[in-house]
Amino acid sequence: MSFSATNFAQPRPVPVEVRSNEKPLSSDSFRFRGPPSFLGSPHSLRFNPIPPFKLAIPHSQRSNASAVTHIANGKMVKSSANLLITKEEGLELYEDMILGRYFEDMCAQMYYRGKMFGFVHLYNGQEAVSTGFIKLLKKEDTVVSTYRDHVHALSKGVSARAVMSELFGKATGCCRGQGGSMHMFSKEHNVIGGFAFIGEGIPVATGAAFPSKYRREVLKEAGADQVTLAFFGDGTCNNGQFYECLNMAALWKLPIIFVVENNLWAIGMSHLRATSDPEIWKKGPAFGMPGVHVDGMDVLKVREVAKEVIERARRGDGPTLVECETYRFRGHSLADPDELRDPAEKARYAARDPISALKKYLFENKLASEQELKSIDKKIDEVLDDAVEYSDESPLPRRSQLLENVFADPKGFGIGPDGKYRCEDPKFTQGTAHV
Amino acid sequence: MLRAIRNKSILPAFSAVRAFSSSAKEMTIREALNTALDEEMSADPKVFLMGEEVGEYQGAYKITKGLLDKYGPERVLDTPITEAGFTGIGVGAAYYGLKPVVEFMTFNFSMQAIDHIINSAAKSNYMSAGQISVPIVFRGPNGAAAGVGAQHSQCYAAWYAACPGLKVLSPYSSEDARGLLKAAIRDPDPVVFLENELLYGESFPVSAEVLDSSFCLPIGKAKIEREGKDVTITAFSKMVGYALKAAEILAKEGISAEIINLRSIRPLDRATINASVRKTNRLVTVEEGFPQHGVGAEIWFSSLHCLFSVQLVNSWKYTNLLHLLNSTSVIEESFGYLDAPVERIAGADVPMPYAANLERMAVPQVEDIVRAAKRACYRSVPMAATA
């Protein structure tokens, strides 16, 4: 299905500037080979092969979508003159992805050694999405995630030490050990979760986007243009809250980007078995916002899309739905035996490892040498060893921490037997007061 | 102090009754809530309303009448019918310092959004270790109305009050409504504000102090509506009115009842309840909701266990934690003071029926309260259910 003719109501001048000028990272993603590579499944699907970049614009927004449409045109043409990224950016992306990958591998190790416990959901394989999007954000922008949130927090700037200690359940964690793997919060870096229920983060993200608009329009703070990214998976796209928020975000033109990390599997439920129309990006226009599909194993493509949609949101043009086709190399969580996924599918995606792809790109375009990348690898190794050591040595939370932070206003614990507020008793947080 | 309850005169929604001067002005609950919202919105531009029909329809029960005209559509948001979605949006906005007041058309609809109320709002301050507080208010009518059937009549006080991280308030009079709603909006934590549809039109006298725009009631303090010495009756919301009527009837029979208007279900003002029980030695708890695991059960039980735990504190290793976690309440502190078993009046343990006579039987009535108080005073009255 070609996107060019059918989606646009008005004739559109063919963009002269060939924006998509980078060399494709992986030529595989362009060719149609046998069963469509989209969705990874060997079963044949009813739709045609998908070009690396698909865009759907809703009727009402055709005129606004100019910023985004021109990307849609086209095969990426190689031009050595204009690379997509500079060397610094390339190294930044590489370092971020390596940090994400090594961190998650370290989590697995620590889990099997008993230092981490409970639910741990790892992000291996999906780094391109996190790095591609989050590295374009400002510090004031917000990221909302699901339980698979370690790497989102890291990309946004939360230190590896803080995240690792949180996972170990120590008092030095980003949430003082009270949140855990699935509840990473950092007010400083505007990471507001970490939600265990799928779909729960989407309305909260929509709500986090709401104050930008409110501050601009009601409180008259010029320059309140913070953008929010909501990350969630393919399984969530069948949940009612997702649709409710697509509706309201488009209705109120909120500065939010809905990023679907479609890794084709919701624990053991294949996306194709769960969804009547598996093409999630098409659901955007139904609600009046553009829907974009992008190859989520390619960090540069993700970054291209991210630039456009973040700009669009920041300008006040409203939300976008971006579907990133990606894959998780490990199971749903460390407790998942991962028996239902076809090894051939896993191998196919392993060959499209985003880190290897970026490495290849950097070498081929002479943006970095082997040495530089190895030194980044080493640096990240050290960061992680330090994080583990720090977390090991950090203390467990004090007993009195149990009752803390239930309420922002501590009078929430009510009135004690002596008729005064319990929080006024100095023993309240020492674990000895009657509550 | 005896509070004179006027007869249920349904005033037209927004009569300019405040024209007359002197001591006791009258105000309906509807006016009280409306003025409280109005004042809080004008004092703090971060306060905004969202809910179904709060704007152009002037509020499903006209509570938000006039606010759209006054504050505009950016601050009074008519939402689509998406409780889960807009509640979550309210929570997300509250994370970033705005102060949403989310209206549920009835609290029965809050069940569609309960995940956000509990998991995103109530638990966030704890999960984030204090980084993110959620200054949000969820308000709406709660409990039975008249003939609205099972799905529109449940009382949610017990459910929400069970959850740490939430504050749950339930006003009775106009003074309560104004003071508690203002306190709720100013509070930095999530507050569930349970109103009652049948009370909206009732008017109560209010003093000049209540009418002041900075009037506020403390959260977590109950009010003794009527002092007495023979039996303590605790109630909240509409049941306070019934309890007061019951107190009148009991007074004629020589039983002096002390009526406690709980006002705050979480945190429960156990100190006031205990002090009262120690004075009267008898307790009747009244609520409209289902009996099992209800508010009455909490008041009743948490008293029960403390006496034992005080004695067994050394042998019960679990007790330290229990002391930390469980509040002292009637039996905890005052078991030795009770002269009779605690009587618990609650709604019938059935979904609310529709037929008028059945509905009357499913909700506590004044006679039930009188009967229970007499039982607590060991007058010979059988336990039989209402015929």
C-alpha cells in the first residue's frame, strides 16, 4: 500500500529537498522479501510490504501535516554529503544504547544472583526507540513509561547508580527503594513512572501534557512548551484507555507523542492473535492525529521521526501516534521462559540489532573508529561496575521509612489518642510511635 | 450543641437567599459546594474542574453552575464519557502541580477510573518517595439516591477509605461541605470527596465565619453534632441527619444520645470517637453502605484488638508492626469502657432494589437507629430485621 497518493486529499508538491538522505542502515528493511518482514511472523499477511517509513494523515489535518509528510516520500537515498548525524551525536547515541544494553544485562546477572527480586522486565533489543526519542528531549520534557522502564529512565538522565540501587531496594535508589523496578520516578529528570498496569501510563501522560497547554493559555506563561512522551506496547493498544486518550489528546491538541513499542508480543500473546487490525499506526487518523510507522530497530530512522513529531507537538499542532516496530531479545520478564516465540523470528531480529546497525553506520561513514567505540564500551562497563558496587554498599531503608511519604501532608495520618495530629509526635518517623 | 435541622425544603438551585441579614443565614449544600469551588478557583489559578457536564450543562446536579461563564472553557472542562481517561489525565496534570477537581457524575462511575484513583494517585507519593505529590480532588455524589437502582446506589466510603494514600471526606451540612471542599482543594494529597445527592437541596444555617472565603475545616477531625451521655452514635453524610432525628426521639424516652458526624472517613478521628465512648460507654455506628468490611466494622473492630495487643505486646512479635500500622480505636482503647456490644447499622447486604418499599428496607431508617440505640442501652427491643 503506497502512502503517497491515497492519504492526501489535496495535491501536494513533490518535495524538492530529499530529506531522507542517509544511507540506510540495513538494506533488508527496504526490500520486500517473501513474507513481509513487518510483524516478523512467517505467516503471510494481507497487507503489502511496508516501506521503511509509513505515514497516515487524518483528513482534518492534511494541511497541518506538511512538516511531517515530506519525510514520508521516499526511499532513503544515499548521499555522502549529508549524513543524518554528526560524530558527537553518533557517539552520544551509541553510548546511550550501550548503557541501556549493558545495564539490562547486568540486571539479569544481579537477578540470578539474588540481589534483585520481584518483577524485572528487560529492554534488550528495543534501545533504538528509547535512545532515538529521548535523546531529543529537553530536561523539562516528560517521559512516561510502563514496567519496562529502566532504559527510559537512563536515557532521560537518571544515573545508573540511582536506578540500580532502586532495583536492589536500597535507600539510595531514585525512589528510596519504595518504587522498585516498575515504578521509576524522578522529578528532577521528569520521569514520572513506571506504571505496572498497562495502559495506566497513557492517561497520566496525557495529563502531564495538559499543564503545558494550561500554563500557556490560562496561567499565561509564555514558553511553556514542554512535550510528553508516552511509551507503551502493542498489547496496550487494545486497551480502552488508549483510545480514550487518543481522543482527548487530539480533541484538546495536547503536546504529547504516543510511542508504541510494538515488539509483537505481550508476554506470550502474539500481537496478531490479539488484535483485529494489527497496524496500530492506522488508529491515529481515526482520532484526528497523524499515525506514523517506523522501523524501531534503526535508531536513525526513529530519530528522524522523533524530531518531526516532537517539533510538531512543541509548536502546538497536537499529538501524534508513532508505531515503532521493534523486538525484545529476552523474554517478557526474567521469569518468562519465553517458549512461544519462534527461534527463527528471534534470529531474524537479532540480525537487526540496533547497536550493531549503528556501529556499522558509524564505521561506514567514518564517523567513529573501532577504538573510540571500544573505549565507550569500556567506560560504560566501568559505570555499571561502579553502580553495582554503590548499590551493594548502600544501606537498606530504615524501618521508619515504612510510614513516610504516604501523604505529602503528613496530617493524613490523622489525630492521635492525645488529641494532636500524629505527625506532630516526634516519634512518628522513628518507628516507635503508635500510629 | 443541638443543631436544628430544617425540614427538607428543596430550595431552587441558586436562590439568592443570602439577602437577609443577621445571625443564621441559610445555605443549601449545592450553594455551599458551588461557592467553595468558585472561591477556590478564583484564589488559585491552578485549580480547574473536569468532568462530564460540568460546563455547559452547568453540572449534572448543578453544582458547578455559573463556573463555565466565569472561568472559561480552559478551566471548566467538559469531558467525553471516559472516566478512566480523564481521571488519569487529572492525575497526570496534578503530578505537575495543577489542582484538578475531577467530578464523577456519581461515584459508581468512579469504578471505571478506580485504577487511577488508587494506583496513579494514592500510591504515587509513596512509590516516588515523596517526589511527586498529587493535589487532586475527586468529588461527586455517593450512596443511594431515590429509586436509581443497584448500579447507581453503592456507597464507596469503605472502599476508598481502605486505601492508604487517600484522604476520604464526607460532609453532612453546608458548613461541612464548604469547609471540607476547600480543605480538600488546598490539600496536597489526593482527596475523595463523597457528597450525597439527596442532600444537595437541603439547607442548613451557616454562620458568618463559614461564609468567609478563607474558611476551612481540618481534615481528620470529626464533629460532635449533639452532646449526650448515654450512647454514642457515629454517622456520616445523610445518616447524620437521620441520627439527629433519632436522637430527638430517644431524648423523649430519656436516652441522651451523642451524635458524632465523622466528616473524615480516612483519616478516621479515632480520638473523638474513643473519648465519646469512654464517656457514654455505648456505641452505635451508622452508615448507608454495605455492612461487611464497612466503616462501622472498622470503628468497631479496631477498638477490639488493641486491648489484647496492649497486654500481649511482648509476646507478639508482630505487634510492633501492628502498632505502627493499626490505629487505636474503640476496642483498642476503650474495650474496657464498653457496657454493651457495639451496634452496627448499615445498609442491607444486597444490591439496592428498585421498588420503593424494598429500597426503604435496604437503607437504614430513623427507626433502625432508635432501635439499635435502645438495644445498646439494654432496653428490651428485639433484634429482628425491619418487617
